Amino acid sequence: MPETIASTAESSGTRQAGLQFPVGIVGTGCHVPSDVVTNADLVQSLDTTDEWIVSRTGIRERRWLEAGRTTSDMCVAAARQALENSGRTAADIDAVIVATFTYDQPLPSTALIVKEALGAFNAFPLDLSQAACAGGVYGMLTAAHLLQNDRMRNVLVIGAECLSRVTDPEDRSTRVFFGDAAGAVVMSRTEPGHGMLSWDLDASLSYAVEIPSGGASLPTTAQTVDERQQFLKMDGRAVWVEATKRLPESIRATLDRAGLEPGDIDHYVLHQANLNIVHEAMDVLGVDRSRAGITVDKYGNTGAATVFTVLHQAMERGDVNRGDLLVVSGIGAGFIWGTLCLRAG
């Protein structure tokens, strides 16, 4: 049986994180495409340099999805690994949550496509399509609350993005930052003793990161395509200001609710927007940077998948020990952000 990251009530009987029943992460999975795109590759078509990309982002390479494959394919691959590591089968899953804004197509549901591909016929599909890079945190918290229902035993949560297909090949301000990946966790009720001690969610409306066309306000037309409005637009300075402010604030609020200090946390699983933002958040918290797992250097910003890539990397390496404290925190377009605090079991 794999190690469990669980939520539980305090020994006094008081509920932690507002959850009546203990809920844990019992398996993790991750999938990245095989195609590696280095900074040297991008320099061939963009007005930039390897030195500029590394100094501004910390990214040295990223993965882009192969032609003929799509977001749901990555979801299925990550989910199968999470199921195997959890000791569950697809038939054991009661709900499939997919967090992505790069869904296969507007309809039908990507979560439904994944559910069918896995053979999770007892599960209902749930799509979280606009939480962006905070989707992993939102998906896990949603699963924890679903598992308070007596009819729910196992929930599969997936965060995935195919960002190579929504970033403009001619725009260095977005193209260099993003990669494609999927990550997954299986969450189940578990024994008391460790777990999700507290959480925090918040948001503040902004259009600093957006895809302007393709919705009801600006339907896709020949003109919007000519203007390249179908691609992701990003104000990098606004992202820096919001991320370096909101992540530490959310983490501190979460830790305050658990009666903990930033220095008490063994593992920081932070959204991988870019390496400098991760480092700045850790510096603001006054915690050694080494406690924050890093995947952005080799995968880029993979949106809703990022926290899962960091968590899976830590679990696969055996870095997480029983009793360790973890913080999972992310911020995405919107801006939407959130944090979970857990004790490993």
C-alpha cells in the first residue's frame, strides 16, 4: 500500500479543514510528451536568446504534445499511473475531475472522454475548465468535499494542459513559458491520524491573462483569427505582481488556520509559473528555497498540471516521509488562487 497523504480530525475530535471524514491522496501519476523543445529550438524562430529565457523564467526546456494526440490522451496516461500506484482500478472510481482550459473541444466533456477511455463506468465526470493554473488545487479540494458523501469512495483528480496549441508561435512573451503535461491523484477516505489540516481559496477579477476570442463575448471569426485573438495573451508584469503577493498571503492564511509557521513545512508544492516566482515566494515566506520542488526548468509552465508534476516527482523519489507537512499552492488566470496544507501519512 503506498504512503497516504490524508485529511483527518484532530485527536480532540474537532474537524480539521471543515471535513467530517478523513480523505487522503493514495496514488499519484504524471505524463509528459516525448517531444523535448529546448530554448535553442525556440531561438530559431523567436527574437530571444537562451540566456534571456533562463534568466527570466528558469526554463531550459519544455515538452510539446505530439501531432495526433490531445489533452485527454495525456489525462488517461497520467490517470492510469495514479490508479496503479493507488491500488485501485478504474471501476473503483466514483468521480473523474479534469481541470484544464485546453480541453479537447468545447463539447463534449473532456472528463467524460477520459472516463470512457479509462473504463471508469461507475464514475460521473466533472470538468473544471476556467480555474487555469489553480485547477489542481481546486480539483483536490472539490474531491475532498465529494468524499464526504457516503456513496463516494474514490475520486480521480487530473490537471492537464496542452498549452503549445494555445500560445502564439510568433509571441516570445508567451511561447517560451509554457509546456504540455498531465498529472493525476486518486483521493480516498483513509484512516485518521494525518492530513489536510487547512485550506484557503480566493480570487480577484483581471484580464491580464486571457484568451480573447472563442467565447460568447467574441466568437471566432476570420477577423479574430487574422488578429491572432485565439491565442493566450499575458501581461507578465501583472502575473509577477499577483503571484508573488497572493501565493505567500494564501500560504500564510492556510498555515495560520492550522496553527503552523512557514518554517514548519517540509515540502512546498507550488505552481510552476516560472522559477523566479517560486524563489520569490519562498524568500517572502522566509523559508529555504530547497524545500520547494521544481519541475519548471524541464517542463515549463504546464498550467493545472504543475502542482501534480511536483507532487508526483517528490513521491516517486521517496522524498515524502510519514508525518511530513506539505503545502500545495497555485495561482492562475482570473486571478484565481488557493492553498492546501496536508500532513503525510
